[in-house]
Amino acid sequence: MSFDAIILAAGKSQRMSQNKLISVLGYDPLILHSVKVFEKFEEIKNIFVVSSDKQILSLLKDKDKVSFVQGGLTRTESVYNALKKSKSEYVLIHDGARPFVSTTLIERVILATKEYNSAIPAIEVSDSLRLVENGRIVGYLNRDKYFFVQTPQGFHREQILFSYNQIGNESYTDDSEVYGKFVEPPYIVKGERQNIKITYDRDLLGINAKVGIGYDIHKLKKGIPLILGGEKVPFEKGLEAHSDGDVLIHAIMDSLLGAASEGDIGIHFPPFDKKYQNISSMKLLKKVYEICSKKGLKINNISAVIIAEKPKLSPYIKKMCENISNLLNISLEKINISATTAEGIGEIGGENAIACMAVCSCF
């Protein structure tokens, strides 16, 4: 009894700001996680990856079991295209955006498919269910009779292909519905709560967050401009440094490099290098942003606190946030900059220095 696996990877990731299937999850692109699990099964002879994305094709081109199938305009078309390529007795249909599928779950689906000709992993609904129309609850449903279905879903190939041959131009989001409509009610097996589907940016952040911390401090000196957040702040003193001394930007740079595991600004922009003499820190921040982008990192948010006895910085913070937002291509709501004093303590409290601490999260 042979199986083929169909992994759907032709979606547009419309609810995310990036192609989720090539987003890095841990150390591998998301699509690779699913493929690796299905590769472990001797019973699975072929893995049909439904995608036309050049990056996905490049990632998987050396996989022996993997063949590529052209994606359709809808999920339904994509599944149908792959079913027509398969010649096995059974098929497993899986959403490529479920990277946490386990070998245990796949085994459970395979065994049930052999016995019942279908196997749909499902988990119980834990929240109360209500029917809502026009913003009001109009129905009360018994949650004990409802389940969330997952993938991989297993089917006798000829039966599920027969079902897809019947549907014409209709579109479905789930294969069990197609099978149930034209063959018989499909069989349910126990799913797994960790087998989540990546749909939104926050799904990746929650499981793939990388956090960086940055800190910088510079002495104040009379007669030079005070630059903070790329903004010139009126004051009699400025920050003494090899570059323009922008401690806010320096702290943010270090936090981003930390999240990217790329050392610190001293490594990338050494203070003895003359080409960085008096350079705008905003230019350096742009280079750091490029380093992060090349590693596939997306910035989720930045929080920074400037520690300065004087001057009063609140009138300039909004413009600092705008400067950073524009350069890093993230929304203003994801940036928070605050200012505090040192309560007269130490070099900062004595108006001899300004410092900044920053934290960023990326995914």
C-alpha cells in the first residue's frame, strides 16, 4: 500500500507581509520543515509540492522524493492538479503552512486511511461557539459536536480524485468537505494542538521571535551639534564620538545586530576607520537594516529610552520616531521612544553625558 504526499505551497500569503512559506523558522525556511517530516516515511513514495515560486523550487530541487506541480488560482485547483499527477493507492494532502506536523500524527493518519479510506485529524473546540449576524448573537451551538480540522488529510486516491472530478468550478478550503460531499462522511482521527497553521505575522513572531538589546553612552561637549534619532536637537552641547554620536541610533543598531546574531556596531563600523569619521548614524542604521534583511529578519518592534538630564527631549521624539520609521520601513506604532533623567546621579546626572538603551524584536 503506497502513499503520495501532496504539500500545498502555492498560496499568496495575503494575510502576511511576506511569503510565509520561505520565511525562516528556526534555521530552515518554513516549507522545508514539512517536507523533511514526510521524507522520513518509506510508505510515502512521492512528495508533490504544489508551487511555482522560484525560491521554493530552488530550496527543494535536490530532494529525491520531491516533484513540483503547477499551482492553480485556488486551493481547489492546486489539489486537483496534484491528484492528477499521483499514481499511488492513497494520498496525504497537507498545507505547507503547517510546519509542526509530527511523525506521530502522520502515522495515525496513514493507519486510519488504510482502514477507512479517509482520515481527517481534528481537535476539540475549547471555546463557546455562537452564531452571529449583523453584530449580534442569534444562535447558540453545542461545541461538543464541533471540531477544528487539520492536515495532513488522508484519502484513497481514486475516491478523492473522483470527488474532485465532480465539483466543476466550485472552490473549497478543505478536502474533507469535497470527499464528504461526493463519497461518504470522512473518518476523524485525533489531531494535535501544536499542529498550527501559520497565517499571520504574529504567528511567526510568537514561535520564532529574536530579541536584541543595545546600549550606548557618549560624553557631552560644547560647540558640536546634538543629534538624536537623526534629528538635530537645539542645545549648547553635542555628543563626542567618531561618528555623529547619535546614542539613540547606536543603541537601536546594536539591538538589531544582536537579534540577527551579528555582533555589534564596533565590529561592522570600527572607530579607527576614517570612512566613518563624522558619518551620519542614520546611514549606518541603513547598513544594519540591510544586514538584517539579508538574513531574512523582519523587524516587529523597537523600544528605546534616552537617559539625559538636559535638554528636554519630548518636543523632538515624534520626529525621531518618524525618521526611524521611514528608514526601517516599519510603522510608527511599532516604535516607542521615551526619555528620562538620571536624577542628578553620575556623569549623566551631572549633564556630562547622554545614554540610551534599546530593545527590538524580530522574526
